Amino acid sequence: MPTLPWTTPNPAPPHATVHVMASRFEVRSLRDVPRFFLKSLAAWRQVTSAPGAYGASLVARPLKRTFYTLSAWQDRDALYAYARAEPHRSIMKGLGPTMRGSTFTFWQATADDLPLAWEDAMRRLADQAERDAAQGDAPKGGAASN
């Protein structure tokens, strides 16, 4: 499982509350994997210099057509500013047709918890996917799935 290890673009103040996001993306076919991975690397470069980014990691499971992200932010506004900025914005729009599904989950942690544990993030993503399925894939409570 190729992993881009936890990177700390901006150190979080000691004991600060951080806004965490984990995501799971699945592409429709194996043919879509190289393109998704290359675009992910461009978004990765962006996050490494994003204001308010306290850390990020990416896990790629290419044979399963699945990619995971885990990131910590100063606050939700910093995360959303990153998502709306280029190249992330265009990347996500351009990859939309190749996506089979995605899951997002958010929670609060402290700077003392950084770097974040993938095991916890994977459990939270699985729990969120179950909630999304039970709710008919409707975005609820700050999480979305398509």
C-alpha cells in the first residue's frame, strides 16, 4: 500500500484544537487509477504549502482503486479555503466523472495528537460509510458520500 507519510506544512501551536478530515475515494476502473494518483500528487504539493495545514498523509491502494487522505487543519475555514483554491478545485471537478464513490468524515483533535493515526481514521471512515448507507447516501453531519 503506497503511502505518502505524514507531512507537517505548518506546526500547530501546542495543545491547540485541530480540525481533522479523513476521506476515502474510489475510482470506477483500474484505468482511472494512474490519472487519479497523478492528480492527487498535485493536490498533495498544494497542501504542503497551504495556510492553516498542520499535517497530511495519503494512502493509495491502486489495485483496489481506492485512495485515502488524512489531514489536520487550523480550522474548518482553512480546510475549505484549500479545497476551493487551485489546483485542488479544478482537480476535483475534473476527476468527478471517474469517481465511483467517496466518504468524508470530520472530527476535532488536539495538536498533541499529531501525527494522526491511520487506524483511527480508517475506523472513523468505515463508521461514516455505514451511517451514509443507512441514510441513503445523503450528506449528514458534516460528512458526504456520493
